Amino acid sequence: MTKRTLLLSIALLSLAVSAWINQSAVAPSHVNPDTAWTWMDAQTNRVVYANHPVATDSVSKQEAFRHIERLYRHQARLMSMQARGDTVKSRRVLDTAIRDLATLIRRPGLAHQPRFQSVFQAITSEYREVYGVPDTLDLPRGSIYDLRKGVFTAVNQSDDPRLENALPSDLREMDTDVPMTVNPRVREAMAFLLKNRNLHLYPWLRRAETYFPMIEHIFAEENVPDELKYLALVESGLNPYAHSHASAGGLWQFVAETGRRYGLTIDPWVDERRDPEKATRAAARHLRDLHDMFGGDWHLALAGYNVSPARVKRELAKARRRMHREPTYWDIYDDLPEETRNYVPLFIATSIIISNPAAFDLKRVTPGPRYAFDHVPVDATMELEQVAQLAEADVQTVRALNPELRADRVPPSDEPYYIRLPYGSYPTFKSNFDALSEAERTSHLKHAVQTGETAGHIAKRYHVSRPSLLQANNVHPAEIEVGRMLTVPAAKYLGNSEIVSSADARPIRVRYGSRATRPIAVPALPTADAKDSKHKAASGQLASTR
């Protein structure tokens, strides 16, 4: 979770709590206190407050107006920047406004001001428009970022012995290419994960059964250590749809620039960062390049993956001058950003636990579905709902197998586009597809010009450039008239064309096997004294000792 979203989340929570406290005392009798926040949200312009004593440290009316005026200035500047189309400055103003909101929300009495609530809602609405719903309020995206925040808090409280006492005192490391250093920070991360096993570990174990066999296969082909598969848990919780307000997305949380550098297509139709196979291959190559860049040090490679190679190089150079030797990740640990400091310990903790769940008393979970599908060339642009009907499959399953498709349809393409269908469904799909008329399986997306539409309007709707739209239809802007059928320009997808050329546009049946299970670290056999100590630690008797 970034600091910006954490601040907004705190602000939202604080406002909700303060509003509930004040409104629940005077809300209509038919309003359940548990729904007071909903009641206030529906009555934004009509909020009633209880007449309670004013705290001595509450802000004065003049101070409140001054703070609120500053927020209104932020809002006005934000609207001005947006009107000019200046995205960069808009985000800067929005970030400043969010920081001020998070600070001001803590001022006693200010959150109860109707004007403050009005500008608060306006600014947070703009935040959602730009960055999406704050990840602490959006479970599919938020879980991984809440996890990092919680782990980082736990790791930074390393003077508190209570979390780690119940862990095995001696973890025997197995032979791995990526060193699995077990230190107090790693133990704190392990303790946090085990404490929150229902929220993180059990869902991860289920998803691992689906995606790990595929990741293992690709990593073996790319000559990348198998244990790096656990990094996908830290990055996204193995959720292809995970994305952050830093504009990173997919299983491996690529930003667009890095994704494109490793061959991933990102456009309004397709975001291959969300394609589990293609993104995994790109991640393997990126990690391998970072490993080479940092002289074979995997810990430094992981730090570079999280923050940026340039930042890691900068800290290494400073440490080199200071230490007069080649520094390691742990030598520059304190000089890195907080998230990067704790990124490697979290990776190691996750790897140790997920690789050997039985050693940490994790119960067996129902495995996720096998990652198996028919990879099918479709020489037509059609909605996924129609694709599912032709395959006689559930549309939700088809969507889940094709998370990279952003528009819920097969994109317009100048070559057959490969989509994933449920395993074994290709014969049914082919039979039904072949029965379609020529018009029903056109390979290009068509648009009928509506009243008031221009070439620019149509191009914007389909996320293509105006010149490319005109060129594809060999038409002058003045010739675009109501009722005319226009062809939406097709795109060529590099990864897709590689499949087409290698398979001659034939369907491919894919079925990954079971995931490999190899413990990365195992607890040493405890002595009788160790067993007794572990029992006391678990019961809280060792809470004040280390």
C-alpha cells in the first residue's frame, strides 16, 4: 500500500467513525446504528449532529474555515489542471489534497463540519476517479497491500518478542539458489502471516494449486530458480486482476513501461500483464536480467524488482564508499525505502511457510481448479458472452480464463486471436462457430455512424487514433455520414502472433500438472526443553522474554 492510499483510508475510516458517533445519537428511530454511515451518505446535504460538549482542544470556527478554505483551493486547482488536460499536475494537486485531508481529519471537531464533509467527498471522489477505489476498501486489490502494511508494522517492531516466540527456534535451511536467510525480521513476517492465516495463507495455498504448476514450468524453461514462484504471492496474492494505484498490474505487478519492455501488449483492448502465462515469462526474464545486473545476488535483484535498479545501485555505491568492500542487501537494508526493506523478509517468510505448510500446523485446504484450457484461435471479433455460448460454457469461466481482455470481447485483430476456453470444449465451439453465417463471424469490428458523431468521437470510443480510423476506411472526415459502416482498425499482438506462427492457427490443449512441493526450511527436531519453551510461548508465558 502506498502512503497516499494509506492516508486516504485512514481519513475515510476516521470520517465514517466520527459521522457515526455524531449521527447515531440523533438518527431517526427506524435507523439501525449499524447502518448510520449509509444513512449519512444518502443524506449528504442534511446531516444532524448531537449537542455534545465541545472538547477544549477542538478547532475554533475561524480555524475550521481556514482549513476548509485550503481544501477548496486544492479542489479548484485540481479542476483547473483537469480542464487544461494536465494529468501530471492534476495528480500532484490531488496527492497534496489527500495528504492535507489525512492530517486535518485528526483535528478534533473538524470532521463534523458539513462544509468539510462536502469538500472531503468531492476530493475523495476525484481520488477514486483517478486511482480507483482505495485498496483498503476494495478486497480483490486491497488484500495484498493490507498484508504488506501489516507485515511491515510487525517487522519494524522487532524489539517486541511476542510475535516470534511461538515459532521454531531453529529453522534448518535447505539448499536453494535464492538464500533463505532467517533473521528476526523474517521471523516477525512469518509470525504475522501465521497469525493471519485465514486471510492470506489459506487463500494462497488454494490459488497455488492452480497457478504454481504453470509458473514452475515457465521458470524451468527460462532457467530461473523455482523458489522465486513465491514472489507472486507477495506481489499479487496470485490474483491476475490485482493492480495498484502506482499503475502496476497482474500476477507480477508490472508497470506498463517494464511490461512493454519485456514484450507485453498493453492497450485499451488487451492488458497482457494480466495474462498469467505471458506475464510469468516476462517476470522470469526480468528477474534473470536483474540477477545478472547485480552480480548474481538474488536479494539485490529482488530489491531492484520492488523499488528500481537505479535506487539499489545508488545505495550500493554509497555503501561501497563507506565500507570499502562489496555490500550486500543486508548492508544497505536501512538505506532503502520501508517497503523495499521488508520486501525480502516477506518473500523469505512466505517461501518458508507455503513450501512446508504442515510444519507450521496449517490445515489442508481444498485445492483450486487445475489450470487447464483449450487455447483456440478465433478469427472474429465477438463478445465473450457469445464465445461462451458457442463453447456451451459458463461466461464467467471464459472471463476468468482470459483476464487480459479488457473490453469483455475478442479484440479486433489482423490475425486470429487466441483465447482460452474450458478444457475439452474446443470441438463444441468449432462446430457452433462453423455454423455461423459470414456476417456473424466477421473478423473486424464494425460501427454504424450515429447522429452527431465525428471521426474523433468514434476513434475515442474504440481507443484508436483518428488518422488510423480514417486510413482504415479510406474516408475523408467530411464523408462520414449517419448510417455509414466503419471498420475499427485491427491491432497485431506480438505474443499472439508468435503462437499463430508456431501452431499454424491450430488449437492447443494445455493442462499443467500438480505443483512441486519442496520444503525451503524445516524446523529442527526439538528437544524436551525446547518443546516446553514452545508450549509456554504459545500460552503467553514468555511474552516478556526473548
